[in-house]
Amino acid sequence: MKTIFITGASSGLGKATAKLFHEQGWNVIATMRNPEKETELSQLKNITLLPLDVTNYEQIQATVQKAIEICDIDVVFNNAGYGLIGPLESLTDDQITKQLNTNLLGVIRVTNAFIPYFRERKSGSFISTTSIGGLIAFPLGSIYHATKWGLEGWSESMAYELNPFGINIKTVSPGAIKTEFLHGSLDTSTLPEYEAMTNKMFGNVDVMFEMASTPEQIADVVYEAATDGKNQLRYVAGEDAKALYKQRLEVGDEVFRSEFGKQFFGE
């Protein structure tokens, strides 16, 4: 029986992925900041809950070691993350640092903690949730995009580094997901000077979320990445993400950027 280790498993895509792998006969180690509050996954056989705040370096080391002691790990799914939206000059240094620590450094540190284990076993896979926002950029998301584009570049480099040891590294890049993201897993900020821009941007985002995928649909892509046996780096997930990325590739970066901006601001 194979085992997947999941970060950010308390809700949304993380929880859907935990349930799917459980249904497929896997052991699941589901990590979250407050596992004592989880009432659904805790009732399922072969799912182990462990505490993990991916911004806490010491806890990462302890939780990874605990997981390895429980059973052999085959896949690590780096899923913990959240959105930060707002003009750069409106963001505090604490907001910027928290975003980088969670979305980017958290993934790097969890991965690094598992690498010696996978390298010794000469097998294993890392899968990270990036975003269509790691392949294209939206207005007012500069720090969020810095983390997601950073993960895409980091993963591509790491694939060269890890593949010779029998270790795969992959990214799943979803579009909009029907979760609490917009109203729960999202930090926002603005200034009066940007109010009109912010209102236009959120109006367009609300429309985009009407066409969002379910967490279960994206979890299916995670399962595909974990089990297809391919040395494939990127898995664009969701029809909205596929359409946007295809458009960017077809028309080129600059034309896409110009036309995409008009969709938001009519310029």
C-alpha cells in the first residue's frame, strides 16, 4: 500500500486529495496547522493526521521525521498556500513575508526535508500546487505570482537535480477552484488610489470563479500526476486554466499580456 504526505489538508484541494487517495487504497498522512479541529478525515481508516505549519522550520523537520517513522512515503503533495491580492505599495512587510514563507519557502523546506529519504530509496515523487498564476499573471497579484512563478522555475530546475536519483518533481497548475479561496484563503489590501482598479479586477475574478473547477476535479489531476509513471513536469488543471495557457502559447507573451489587460481594464 502506497502512502501520500499532504500539506494543507484541512480544506479545499488538500482535503479532496486526501479523500481521493484514501478511496484509491492509499495510506494518507494529512497535515494541517490544527489537526485537532478536523472531524471528517479523522474518522477514515488509513488516514493519519499530523500538525504542520509550513512556516515553522522546526515543526517541518519534526513532522517529516514522524511521518517517515510511521510508514514509507511514496508521494509528497505540497499543497499548503493562500492568496495575497493588492497593489504592492499597499502591502505590509509582514504580509509579503508571510506570503513568501507559506507559498514558496514552505514548499522548498518540506521538499528539502524529504530529499535525503527519497534519494536513499531511489524513488519518490514531489507534487506541488502552483496555479495558472504561475504561468500567467493577473493584475494586483505581484507577490502571489512571485511565489507561484518561483515554484514553477524552482520545480523545473529541481527536476534536473532529482531525476538522476529516481525522484520525480511535478507541478499541478489549477485555474479557479470552487473553494473558500476568495472569501477565506485570501488576504487583500488596497489604497484609495487603486480603488477603481481593484473593483474592476475583483469583478472580473468573480466571473472567472463562476467557471471554476471543483476541488475533486483538480484532485483527479493530482492523482494522475502521482500514478501515470511519466517524467512530466507540468499538469495544467481545469478547463479555464487550459484555455488561458493555450491562448498565451499560441499568441505569444506580449500579445497575450496586452489582450488580457483589456479584459480587466479595457485598455
